[in-house]
Amino acid sequence: MADVPRVGGKNASLGELIRTLQSEGIRVPDGFATTAAAYRSFVAANGIDAAMRSRIADFRSGDATLRATGEAIRDLFLSSEFPGDIAESIRAHYRTLGDRAGLAAGSE
């Protein structure tokens, strides 16, 4: 759990599951986590921070629904690209998983 600031709560919890449950013979999927710094770099590289904050402000003021806000922010992410170094790191780590590869995403 010491990695929460680095990788977020859900990823740190997954790491704790792997650490504690595998030794008990319980199977936990292999994987890797992107860091909070990679997230911040992604947002900055695509210049979407102000648009995200604006959508959240509209929701908080009652000018937008939660669904519309989520869809708008999701669209910002889907129309964005990872900076080259982060994209290559993700591809390289994903390849190391081989046949064990799967995808999961979450938000705090």
C-alpha cells in the first residue's frame, strides 16, 4: 500500500492481492500498472485538463448530468494519444505478459 501515491489505490490493492494471495495458492492475474505520473503526462500532453475541469464544474453546478459528464470526459481520453515514451513502455510491458494478457481499467 506504500505505492498508492505512485500507482493509485486500485492498482496498489491489486499488488497487495498478488503479494498476499499468491503465496496462499490463490491465482491472481498477472499485470502491470501505469503510474499516476504517466496519467498526468498523458493529460498534459493532450491538453485536456481544462476541458475535464470545465465538464466537472458543469456537473457540480447542475448544468450537466453525471452520464453526460462521464461521456464527455471519456471522449476526451479516447480522442487523445499517449506520449511516445509512455506508449512504448505500455506496449513493452504488455508484450511481456504474452498469453496471460488481459485488460482492466478503473478510476479512483
